[in-house]
Amino acid sequence: MENNDVPFDLIEKASEIIVKSGYVVVLTGSGISAESGIPTFRGKHGLWKRYRPEQLATPEGFAVNPKLVWEWYNWRINLVLNAEPNAGHIALSELEKMNIVKSIITQNVDDLHERAGSRNIIKLHGNILEARCIRCDYKMKIQKPFRDLPPKCPVCKNLLRPNVVWFNEPIPMDVLNRAYEEIERSDCLLVIGTSGVVMPAGAFPSIVKRNGGKVIEVNVDETHISWIADITLRGEAGKILPVIVEKVKKYLK
Ligand code: OAD
């Protein structure tokens, strides 16, 4: 999409809603990191077109072949370590610094929101740059892909696993509670780059609507969220969000 395709009047309306809201919360999915070169999960070029989630992103798949799972994670860890936050991530951190955005709930396991300068981030699906022991409490930060696969816990010698939430696994209770608290407080939810098909995040927009809040979607395509959104901004997050920041700044002047 060229810059002149950006839906300026809708962005104007969305920015007005954002400025007039008391508690703006952001929900992001893999689409916000797409412009940083990190592949999304669904759609034409999505990871789940090329890889099988049950083999690579479930506890059962890990039990069958931990080395295969770690090979895939090593590849993705490398992608994340070499990626940079894009204009979309940076725009959201600016909105937080302006005290407009109160928190970001992300389904992403990369660290691009953090590196863009956002502070109040709730990582629903964990952190790809951490590993934890499958038995003891050992947890470590990952600064480069592992050399020997599958990696072992230095304390108890059991297997290390990525510190992420896989399919068939619950989101840690404290993380989930924080996310629901933010959603219940929110009177405006910005939903960016998610297909909205994975629960519980996919249900957050309807909770905000039920509570009388507004939902603004930023996505290149129509999604499961689009029908419920008050405004859908069709386009790339990295093009739309910086324009929102400019409009919000003008309103605040
Ligand atoms: P999906 O791959 O399901 O959706 C990505 C969304 O981003 C799609 O709706 C795209 O249209 C949109 N998109 C792509 N590029 C974009 C751009 N530049 N700007 C704006 N939107 C863009 O990814 P998620 O919704 O994040 O979970 O998927 C949710 C969860 O499913 C993931 O966290 C992961 C996956 O399986 C686990 O692994 C447990």
C-alpha cells in the first residue's frame, strides 16, 4: 500500500476517539512485526502454511521431538535477534509516553515492543528470548541461538524448553489476570495486526464493546474482529500508526 492510500479521514476519526478516551489499551498480533521481517502465522505466507503447529508448538510435539522443535525455535530466535522495531512499534511507544496508551497486550513472543521503548507490556504468549527447564525453576535469557540441541538445564540436566505458551497450554494466571484487568478498564481498544482467531485475545474486543468502549482495528485485511470494530483502518501498521501519532499530537496542542 502506498502512503497516499492511507485512509486519512478514518484516521482522523480514530485519533479523535483515542484522544477523548480515558483508558486506551492496545492488543497486538504478529502483523505488527511483519514489517520488521518476522513472519505472521496465518495467511498466504504464514508460518502455519509451511509448518505444522501440532509438531512445533505443542507440549506433545516437544515430547516427541525436542530437537526438531528447538531447530525451529533457533531459526525464529535468530530472526528476532536480527530484527529491528518498525515505525508501528515506535508509534505505540510514543503514544504510551504521551500517556495516551496505558498498556500493550501482545500475543507476540518477540521483544520489539520493548526495544521500541514501550514499558507496560503484557506478553500473553511468553518470550521467545527465554528458555526454562521442564522440571526445575531454572530460567535463562537467550542472547544467541543454542549450539547443541536440544539444550539441557545446567542445574538438573533435564531438557530446556522455550518460555512460550504453546497450543493446549494455559496462559500463566498472573499474566491472564493482568490482561483481563486492562481489558475491563479499557474504554478504547486498538487492535493491531491480529487475525483474532486465537483465544482468549480474540475475545478481548467484544469485552470492551460489551462494556461500552470503542474498538479500532488496524489490519491489512478483513479479520474476525472487523465486524465488531467501530473503525477499521485498512493498511500496514507501520504506515497507519505514525499518522495516528501526528493527529493525536495536533489534538493535544
Ligand atoms: P495471525 O498470523 O493469525 O494474524 C496476523 C494478522 O496480521 C493478519 O490478520 C494479517 O492480515 C495482519 N497483518 C499482516 N501484516 C500486517 C501489517 N503490516 N500491518 C497490519 N496488519 C498486518 O497472527 P496472530 O493473530 O498474532 O500463537 O496469531 C495469534 C496466535 O496464533 C500467535 O500468537 C501464535 C499463533 O498460533 C501461538 O503460537 C500459541
